Amino acid sequence: MKKIQILLLLTALLLLCAFCFSSCSDESETQKLYVYNWGEYIDEELLDLFEAYYEETYGEKIEIVYNTYASNEVMYSKLTGGAAAIDLIIPSDYMIDRLRHEGWLRELNFENIPNVEGISIPGYEDKNPAFDPDGKYTVAYTYSTVGLIYDTTKVDPVDFEGDVSWRILWDPDYEGNILMFNNSRDTFGIAQYILSYEYEMEHGVPKDFVNSNDPDDWRLALDLLLEQKPILQAYVMDEVFNTMESGRAAMAPYYAGDFLTMKEVNDNLELCYPIEGTNLFIDAMCIPKTAENPLAAERFIDFIISTDVEIGGESYNPALMNANYIYYGCPVTAVRENDETYIDEETGEECYYYECYGNKYIYPDLERTHTFNYLEKDTQQTISDLWDELKIDTHIHPALWITSIVILAAVVGFLIYVWIVKRHRQRLY
């Protein structure tokens, strides 16, 4: 009897220990925050700082699972495909508009994002951007432009004196030395800047090819891109960094903030804005409706735009850290007005980052600018079809044709020779 009582007591103790262990495990469980962002688009030190900040501030452990995408279209496919856990995304304006129209975005609880009061974007101080007209779904992350990056050691300097045209990307003198965006909106956009400008010059009235819902307008852009394709080195996204930094291409259209990152590695690089105009864009932080941890996502947004947080007894300015790392226009007003200075290596002047580079690169005063707007669903399908046509279309360089013909002739000649030798031997034996 005593043995049974002892056995029951031990069982009860084991169950109690298991319960206690389970309770302790639940209390110390680390939650996840899935962040999906562009490549090279955050100071990753901030991810570790946020994890420490979150535990200190909210008494809960959190782990950021950070993944990157190369284009808005890649992000859209992964999000809408539903195969991946995603709590926070940072798309561009036109993609935000599409996600909003299609019902993929969750309204933000701004009580968890008090630092949003410090946000302002030049030109939008008294209004919300068109992609979020009611200001419900987004908090601005960056703003900037697309420029033409070129390597001064690989181009004819005469080509970059005075007004430069996007048509230089069609110049056969640079065959094999030209890169283009590997996403449909930016690539078609460059052809459309040209079409819009040349239409206005010819007819005296403007026409917006960039946001047209006329499939014929998009077909004209495709025809222009098909003309260009034979002289391209490649369509690229994040690969542009290594290629331009290592001097393996002469020119590439890309985002101005990323140009400054590349220039740190290769000082031969410069950037210009062609006469036909360019894209002005805003990227913003959003939470998908499918997010499993929206509260942590909102707290992360607030952290990224904060200018004074304490972690481990030290003070940090996440918004300033991020702005100085990624080189894009910062929507946090206090960062743009920050009076910290440094000595610019190129000019020798004492200045702050935005004073040195802002007007020239980040958000320049341009005569012609384009923003990407939401397009009708039929137009979106047209873009997808034409993009596939552009990428699938195969062009074989004439030199490759000649080489192939020579090789084929050699093979045929060799086979004829073998046949003749074989016939000759048959006659002898």
C-alpha cells in the first residue's frame, strides 16, 4: 500500500514539475516578427537593437525574422501567394496603392505609433500621398528618385556634358556595358519617360505614357525596349551593386540612395537625371491583413522612426542611424533638421548629410517628374504579358550566329570526311 502511495506521490510531483516547466517555458517564449524588405535597405544593427529594446520596454522576448526581396513585384507574389509568414512590408507607392485597392493592407493603430507625429515629406506637408489618401495604412519610410548611374572611366565624357537623354541607354557604342532594371514598372518607365517627352516636344501638349491604361501605349514602350535589348549586358536588381562597384558596366538606371552606397566603394561613379524626367517615389511601411503579429509590427514601425530611445542604459537615434546608413531621403523631420556635422571628404566642407547631398541626389528640383499611380487590372495584366514577352524574347547576336554556322559547317565537313574515308576503306576490303 505504501508503495502505491509513494508511486502516486511521485507521479503527482512529476506532473507538477512538468506543469511548472511548461508555465516557465510559456513565460519565456520568444515571439517572432517577420519583416520583408528590399535588399540593402536597412541598418541591420537596428534589428538587434529592436529585439533588446522590445524586451526592456515590454518585458517580452522577440526575434526578428528578416527577409529581402528584389522588387515590388516579387514581394507582391510572395505576399498574395500566402506561402510565407509576413508581418511588415515596405513597398513603393504604386504597389501600396494596388495592395490597398485589393484589400491586402491592415489599418494601422496609431496609438502604437506615437512617433508618426514627427513624419513629414517635402511636398506633402498638408496632405496624404495618393496611395494612402486617408492616411490609414502607411508610415513613410523613405523618398527618393531614379537616376542614371555611370562610370566616368567607361563613358565618353562628351556624352555626359549638358543635357543627357535616357536614350543613351540605347547607344550601340556601349553595347554589353548597359544594365537595366529587372522589374517591369521601372524598366517600362524609362521607355515611357522618353515617349512622354518626345510626344510633348512633337505635339506641344503633354501625354502621360507612364500611367496610361491604353495597351497601345504600353506596346510602344515594349517596342522601344525590344530595340534596346540586344545591346544590354543584363537586367538586374541587387546585382547592380557588385557590377557597378567593380566597374563591370558603364551605366545603369537605379535608385539615388543606392548610388551613394555604390559610390562609397567606387568613387568613379556619378549620377545624373536625364532631360526626359524621372520617377519620384515614396516607400512606406505597411502591415498586411494576414499578419500574425501586427502589434509588434506597429511597435517596430514606431522604433524605426524614433529619434531617442534608451537601450541598456545608452541612448540611440534609430531614424538617424537608418538615414545615414541607407542614404535615402528621410521622412522624419527631426533627422532632416539634425545639426550634427561632419567633414565631407570630397569638398572638405563641414556639413550634415542632407546638406551635402540632399538637393543634388536625394530629392532634386527637376523640371519633369513622374509618379507611378495605381493602374486598372486589365493594364496590370497587359504589363505582365508584355514583360514576359520582353524577357522571353530571344535575340542572338550576329557574331553568335556566325560562330554557330562555322561550328555547324565544321561538324558537317567532319562527318562527310568520315563517310568518304569509310567508303574508301570498303572499296579496298
